Amino acid sequence: MTQPPNQPPQGGFGAPQDQPPQGGGFGPAPQTPPAQGGFGAAPGTPPAQGGFGAPQPPAAPPQPPQPGYGYPQQPGPYGTGPGPYGPPQQAPQQPGPYGGPQPGYGHPQQPPYPGMPGTAPGGSVPGPQGPGKKKTALVVGAAVAALLVVGGAVFAFTGGDDGGGKKPVAGPSDAPTQSASGSPTASGGGADPENLNGSRQAGEAKVLWYKPAPDAPASGADAPGMWITDDAAVKAAYKQVFAFRTGDGGTAWGPVDFPQKICAVTPQKSADDKVVVAYMNSGGDRAKCNQLQQLDLSTGKKGWSAEVADGGLFDSALSIELTVSGKTLMVGRSQSGTAYDIDSGKKLYDKKRYGAACFPAAFAGGTDRLIQVASCGVGTGKEHEEIQELDPATGKVRWTQQVKKGWEVSRTYSVDPLVVYLTNRDKKAWNISTFTKDGKFRSEVKVDEKFAPRCGWAILERELQGCQGVAVDADTLYLPTDATINANEIVAISLSDGKEKWRVKSPVDEPMAPVKVEGGKLVAYVKPSYDTGGQVVSVPVTGSSHKTTALLRNPQGAAEAENSFYDGVVEWTGGRFFLSEGRLSGDDDAKEKLIMAFGD
């Protein structure tokens, strides 16, 4: 979603240009600038194998000062001062939106809680990258990370409504086509032309298959998303969508070609394996990301298509965000959203301006929950944001949580349960808060630690989704501590009180980050080194022992290839580990890979 003019990118990444003002926010100022690139090197140092091994890309255009850096001198939103929230409107605990602390939330035992990471957005747990690989400077899709300060919170609630709007133009599509050429399938199913398994040792898994990246412009191209079905690993890249059989990498269908570059995808697939891909309406400077195409991941067949109309002045479709909740596709513009039935393409409703000059600024979906963040009273003394849960089928507001002035919702680490990451530019403070099912404040992170989840750049829009390297279950938030090239830890944080439950160290001298929680265990990815393959490990989330157990040890012979993914997207499913590129370099001399699969 488009940000207000002259505001820095969302998500809290990059070092500030100046030290935070004395007497503000949370704790003492840092002695050195925060590190760049989640698991990366500090500014001014040579690129390290940070971000799970990814070195920094060539210098990107200068960014404006970022929020959240430095450790302000006083407790900011935490403690006696009002935090980002007030009591819920549905069941107010105290009169007025800026009441005192809620039950279970009060003064910190020690003032500052340095902690949550601002991270680079784009969306992924970084795949590593080896030294010396050239990468084009990224405008969107590159990722760096930073350190942030976690603050406290107190809450408030108000209601909202939805509005009507024009119906979309939707119907069968014949624009994208299936292509028999131009795809990264030359190696064939299961082929290993680079002999990555040739020196495989006892106990090591094997590379099941891998595919080279397709041609891309010299300036690079986005390769967003990755969807794994029972039979296929599906990947978007530049102007195509590819599908490979999960077992041997043979072509499952396609590729499907698009007339212009792909600019957005649904991060989730529907229950019946449907996704929506957005592509540009032209190749010109004023092109808009407003062409929608539904795809069936099972067959590669094109479904309905639609053109996203502009919502009005300052509410364009130059950049959009897509999210799926149940059978609902939400398309977010800069100041509004339109919901479609993902199966039929039928327009369901619009979300527009409501109340006291409130307009939707971003959406996040998942399972059957749909979260909307709205900006209200912009440019007035009552400027603030609101978090709402919507009924995905109707758009009806289920609850509203008002965020106090100065605080901005930058990310959702999870929507079920809801865990949000907020920033306060004036106080240079950060906060991670959790909510109950009915939208009441539950807890905030109170761990004195520096964390480094991985998110993508959000320059042209506020992208609530897209963070990897963070996992959440019903009761616990799992975050990786910051590291450059050495072992780090994953910290389990209680959603009930925001305190640390336990932590586990990486089994080798390389960083690791959460991937998901399944079967009562946390699954994490340990990055490779220059001469050792990465690992997939599991950690019991209950009981008294939280030691890592290796699920896969990737082969040493594939370490260089595994380390070459700059902005990698990862997935663990069915005993297989998938790693795909999030951004193509466009370097014709590089042996860049689009996707790799590992297994026994």
C-alpha cells in the first residue's frame, strides 16, 4: 500500500542517520549502528554471509532515516506513559481512550526492553548467498535487517463500517498463455548436471532436483511467492509461473506466460489450491499493477481475470497487495480494498473511507481471518491508526482496536493468533503486541534481546505480510536472535505474558531461524556455510528439553548452490525442504537457480 509522502519504508530496517534524541523512548543509545541484513554485517563492513549467508547487494539508492533505532532514554509507551492502545471499545475497562494500564499489564520490572527486530521486508527467510556473487541493486525485494526496541502498550477500541463501490470487471482470461519454451526445465526431472550429490557423505540428505533461473532483465526481476501442493512446487518469476513435480522436478504443467512482469501474488493458496497473480498493465513508466489472473495450482489452468480500478484521487492501483482468507481474495490499494470470491471472481464488497476520515491502509489474511489496518485523521491532531478484524465473506467489522497517536502498525507476524509489530518514529520505539480472538490486548514482548526475523522491503506500499524467520502457535511466539555468521538462538516467548519461556541454540556455528510449527515441534532452518550444507532441525515446544534434532542434513557438495540464494523463500513439507529465489539478479554469467528441493 502507498505510504504517506516523505515517510520512510515500513518494517523497521536500515540504520538511522542520526542518534535518537536524548530523553526519548527506551533506554541508552547504542554504541554502534545496528547491523545491516538479518544475520548480516554492520554498515561499513564488507558484505558478510548474513541473512542466512546472503551478502549485501550493491549499494541501493539512499533511504531516508529509519524509525526504531537507538535505545531511548526513558520508558516510552511502556509503564506509566500511555502505549499504542487503550481499552477495547466493546468492553472498556476505563473511561476514555487513554486510560491506565489494563489487568495483566503494568510497569516494567526494568525500564527498557531492547528487542524486536526491524527487518527487511520482501518476504522470506533468507536463503544464503556465497561470497563474490553479484547482485543488482534492489528497489523492492531486497532485504536487510535491523535491531529494534520493544515498548509497552495500553489499548482502546472504536467501531467502523464498510462502504460500497463499483463492480470489478471480471471474466475468463486469455491474456496469460502456457509456453513450451523459455522455462528453466532443461535439466529434466531429477537430473543433476552439476553433480551436487557426487560427494554426498553418510547421513547427508540429497538434492532431489534443482532448476536454473529464467532469463531476466539486467536490472533484475521479482520472483515472489512459492506454493507447494501434494504434487507440485509452483513458483512465479518475472513474467512466468512454473510448476515442477515435487518428487523429481519434472514439469508438472506450464509454464504460464504473462504479457508483462508479475508484480504481486497471493502469499497463501486457497483450500482448493487456487492463487491469484497480479501483473502490470504495460511496460511503461506509468504502468499499474492492476491485472489479476486466477490460477489453479493443480492443473495450471487459468480461471477468471479482472482489472483493478483506481479507487479515486490518491487511491491508485500503481501498487497493490493481495491476500486470501477462506474463499475471499482481498485486493488492497493505497486507500481502499476490494474483495472477490477467489473461485468465481465475483466482487463481494469494497472497503472504503469510514468514520472520522479513516481509510484502509493495509490488509492481512490467513485461515479464516482478515485483518485491516486503517489510517484516521491524517494531518490533524487526532491522527491515529485502527486495527480491525473483518468477516471475510461480508466485510462486516467484527471488532476495532484503536492505536494511539504516533504508533503505526508495520507488520503482522501472525493473524491467528494476531501478533502485530508497531513503530513510533517520534519516540524511535518499537513494540510487538498480541491480541485475543475478540481483539482485546493480550500481551507485549518483554524480552531483553535483539531479534532478527526476516521481512521484505516495503517501499511503495505497507506490506503487513511477508515476514519469514518467525513462527507462532496458539500460545507462543518464536523469534531468532540476531547474528552475523555465528550461532544464534531461537527464543520462545509466551503470548500470555510476553515473557521468555525457553531458548535453543543453533546446533552449529551458523544462524538458524524458525520455519513453522507442526506436530508439537518447531521446525527451523540452519543456514549453510561455505563448505557445509544447511540443516532442517526440529525442537520440541513442550516439556523440559528443547534440543535440536536434525531432520535433514543437506549435502556438502551443494553448499555453494544452497548458499547462492540471496532473498530465498523456504518451505518444509512432506519431509522435503524447498528453497527458491525471491529476486532474480539478471546476471547472465551467474549460475543462478530458481528453486532447489532436498530430501532423503
